[in-house]
Amino acid sequence: MDWTNVAVASITVAGTLGGGIVTQVFAIRSKRIDAQAQRDNRAEELRELTRKEASDEKRSVYASLNTAAHSCRAAIRHYLDEKCGGRPADLAKFESAQAALRDSYSRAQMVVSDRALDFASEVNRCLDIGHRAALEIDENDAAAVAALYRYVDVTLGSAVRLLRRAIREDLGIEPDVDADLDGRLIELRATRREFATRHA
């Protein structure tokens, strides 16, 4: 009987200790799983925050570039109106708009997609040519003045609108189904080269 009692007692003690150990092992495993889940959640939150910050930065850069392109075109037109209208031209304001475009374009080069950068680069070149032509225009040459006004109003107007469409596409805002952005970019490049060649 004594050996039976000892055996039963041993089994009971072993079961109690074993149960405690098993419980402890499961508790530790559960804590590890919870800790890993928390780490995964924090990592996902950090990735999401990084994506949001990158998206916000991209939108900010695009907004700045779009505004600078519009302002630069308007400044060229205004400078041309002053210069050809016999009024003193505000060179400081004119150059300030060009400097703002350069700064915005420089920031955009670090952020935008390669496709959007193709559009931004071409529009930047178009505006640069318009800027130089306005500086160098002989206001007494009626044909040159008319050609430059046409370039500013038509070509640069189209260029700025095309940039806006390309930006919207890159941000995931779909353009109209009939928008042939690549074809318009090719046309804009050809127009810019033709104007530059004629007025070199």
C-alpha cells in the first residue's frame, strides 16, 4: 500500500508540476506571439506613415511646380506687355518668377516619377525659352513680337495645362479617356524646337 501511495503521490506531484510547466510554456509562447504581433503592427504603421509622408511630399512638390509654372507663364506675358507697351518692365518680378520655377523644378527632380519628369522637363524648357525670348525681344519688330505672344499664349498655355494633366495622372487621378498625353508631349517638344530655331 505504501508504494502505491508513494506512486500516486509522485504522479500527482509530477502532474501538478508538469501542468504548471506546460502552462508556463504556453504563457511564454503567447507573450512572444503578442509581442511579435505588436512589432508587426508598429512596423506596418511606420510603413504606412512613411508612405503617407512620401505621398504628401509628392503632392506638395507637384502643387509648387504647377503654381510656379503658371506664375512663370503669367510673368512672361506681363513682362512682354510692359516691354512692348512702352512701360517700364519690372525685371526683378520677372526674374523672381523664373527663380521660383527653377527651385520648384529642382525639388521635383528628386521626387517625381520618371514619366512625370519627362513632362516637367519639357515644360521647364518651354518656359525657359519664353523667358529668354522675352528678355531679348526687340519690341519694334512687330513680327517677332506677334510670334512671341503666340508662343506665350498658345504654346506655353498648352504646356502648363499638359503639365497639370501629367501631374494628375501621376497622382492617380485619371485623365480623360481622350487624353493622349504622350502625343501632346511630342507635339509640344516639336513646337518648342521650331520656335527656338526660328528665334535663335
